[in-house]
Amino acid sequence: MNGKWYIDGYDIVSTAGAYILKGSYNEILSPPVPKKRLEHDYGDKHGLDVDKETELVYEAKRFKLNIAIKASSSSDFWQKYSSFFSMVDKESEFSLYVYDLGVTLKLLYEGAKCTHKSSSMRSGNVFAVYELSVLESNPAEDRIYG
């Protein structure tokens, strides 16, 4: 699974034992929503008078990525946890490259919530699943394809 996801050039599997889970690609592949066009509803005309001349512009895109962190022990888990969150939890954007989709996104971290964990965080293989909230501030212009 190495080589599928990179944050700022670092392979998140080998660096932080992190994996992007099923369903997250749907969020990435969903197009941004256009901002509302100017319109006027004249009382004496059918329908709406809608601006069809102005270039479409898009809203920022907020979405969630499901991330799993897997480790061989409790201490390994906390090292990988720290490594992963230090890559995303910062004041500036981080870049996420998804090999399967051939796209790079510029994202801002907005928080995370643990949604599932191993029954014991003290012994054996340890894992936790996080719902990572991100903001793509300019999805129409900041994405890099290929």
C-alpha cells in the first residue's frame, strides 16, 4: 500500500502508518458547488431573470477524510499518531497527493474526531480511525491533476 498517498511529499503509510479509507475518494471526486448566480424575480414575468454572462465562481469545499492509523504496539501507535498529526495540524495548507486519482489537493486542517479504535491500546496491533475535517479553500484553481 505504500506510495498511494503523500502529504507534502511524505508517504503517509511508511511515515505515519496512515491509510485513507473507503468513502474518502467520493468526497475528493465530488465537484465544488458554484456560488449563487445573480438573479431577480420580476413580478410581471414568468420564472427568474438569471445572470448568464458572469463567469462561474465556486465555493470553498469543506469535507471529511476517513484516516486509519495502524501500528504494532502502543508506543509505535503514539509515534505514528504524532507524526501524522504534525503533518496536517499546522497554520498553513498541506498538500495531499492521491496516486489512485492522480490529483493533488491543497487542504487546511479543521479538526479530527476518533470514530473507532482497537479494543486495547496497550497490547498487540493497535489502530484508530479518524474523521479528518479539511477545507479546500479554492478547489477550482488549486487542484493539480496528473
